[in-house]
Amino acid sequence: MTSQLELTSLAALCRQLAKREPANGILWMAEAESWSRLSKEKHRNGTRKQISSGVLASLRVRSVERFVSSRVSKSSR
């Protein structure tokens, strides 16, 4: 199981990558938000059920795809 410190560190790393890769900044910030949210949940709940990394990754991908498609549709108006 991943510790809260690891989750927080992953969020910070993703924020740094967003600054270094502006072309993919939206994706990195979405990833950072996901890790940050998990860290806060872990802190609030103390312990939580472990989610399969494959399930978590697919949920993250869907979330990013929806976010990006909504941004694209807004900019094309």
C-alpha cells in the first residue's frame, strides 16, 4: 500500500513536470490532482481499501480524457 508521503511526492513531481512540459501541462496537472486527492483521502480515513493500480489508472485516464475533450469543445466554439 502506498504511504501518504509517497502520494504527496507523486503529486509534487507531476506539478514539476507540468512546468517543464507546457504542451502536456493539463495532463500532468490532472495527474497531480489525482495523487493529491488520494493523499487527502488517505490522511482523512487513516486507512482505506487498496485499489488495484490498473483500475485506478483507467479511472484517471477517463477523467483526463473527459477534461481534455471538454476544454477542446469550449475552445472550438
